[in-house]
Amino acid sequence: MIDLTIEDQVAEVVLDAPGRLNALDEVALAELDDAYREAEAAGVRALLLRGEGRAFCAGRDISGVDTATDDALGYLRNRVTPLLWRMSAFPAPTFAAAHGACLGVGLGLLIATDVVYVADDAKIGSPFANLGATLDSGGHALFFDRLGAHRTLDLVYTGELMTGAEAVGAGLFSRAVPAAELLPFTRARVQQVASGATNAFLASKRLVGELRDERVAFWAAVAHENEAQGRLSETLDYREGFAAFQEKRRPRFTGR
């Protein structure tokens, strides 16, 4: 159900099981992991993740789950979490174009992506109370960090879903776009970034990751920025960027 195309140093990864709203079973998770591995090996300079059909991803495919034998912990700990780690650590800027349902593991895929553009009418939240299950794949951390304890538990308890516009307004994701414009808008941004200063982007990706995961204090963050800038000053793209500015022309970055 996972399709991968690579063109002009951009990887496009597509969840392609629209009949089940791109819900993911263990086989699909393995295919998705393989797609990211292949894109990394190809040395792409940007990656776009999207879903076919009416939804981005409705979460775990539970259509054939037998609760008497279900290993929910194994599914999440051994399959989902390693994939989210791989996605988050991908060595190039990553983007997602999300529409329709973005739930459960589908929400986790977005959390593990650098930049997320959502359709303004996308559906985001935790509709799992009716299953006797809870939000997973990083959803609690994202909601608590951006929404606070009260709103997070309100969403969990009631199963209420936010629209994409509401989610962006609350600071969950990057930008809300009319559904009909979402894919061309995102592709244009991805192509722009793929021709940009990749090393500088990855430096920022690492710095933001430290702030998110390690809660780095302000002056430590400043010191890390200083060190990152020092390393960048030794790259060809840094020299090209300064030369282009001084010569009043567009820079031609190569990712080196």
C-alpha cells in the first residue's frame, strides 16, 4: 500500500489504500519503513508524505484484529515507534500534506514530520474512547504541549475532533490550506526547499529537536546555535550563499 517515487532529488511517499482510509497494519508499517530507507539511500534533499483517497491515515488497521490475541504493545513498541524514530531522524527536510482523517498512528506520522500542511477541513483528534483505547503515537505529548492538560483531556474524553484550521490555530501544525489547493501548495514548497541550503536546514532540524526533546535551556541553545553556524561556515553552500548575496544573484545550492 506504500508507493515511493523519486524525482529531482525529492521523494514522494504515498499511503495508497484508500478503501480503508490508509489505515496501517504491520505489513504497511514495514513497507513505509522501507520507503524511508530507500529515500535516504538515494540521498534526496526533501521528502513529501501524503495519502490517497478521502483521508491521510485513519490510524491502525483494526479490521482483522482479534482482541483475544492482540499484541497492542508489540504493535506500538516494535513497529510504530521505530518507524516514527526513522521518520523524525530522516536526513533531509520532510513535509506532509494531510487531509481528511488524521488519527492515531496517522497523527503520529504527522508528529514525526518536520513540516505539516493540513487541509482546513481535516479531522484531527482522539476518537478512541468508543474502542476502549487511548491516544497513542505521541498524541498526548503533542496535545499537552500545545493545548494544555484541560483541553487535551477534553478531546480524549469526548472524542471531539478538531478541523485542520482549528489545529493550526492552536499551534499543532504548520499551516491550513483549502483542501483543493493542499497538494500543489505542498509540492511547490517541497521543491523550493529541495533546492535550498540543505545543511543549514538540517542544522535547524537538530537544534529544534534538542529544544523539543531535551528542553535545552536558553543560553545552552544559543551556544549550540553558535557551534552550528561555525560548522556551516565551512560548507560550500555557506560560501555560495554569501557570494550570491554580494554579487546580487540567486544562490545555487548543492547540499554540500
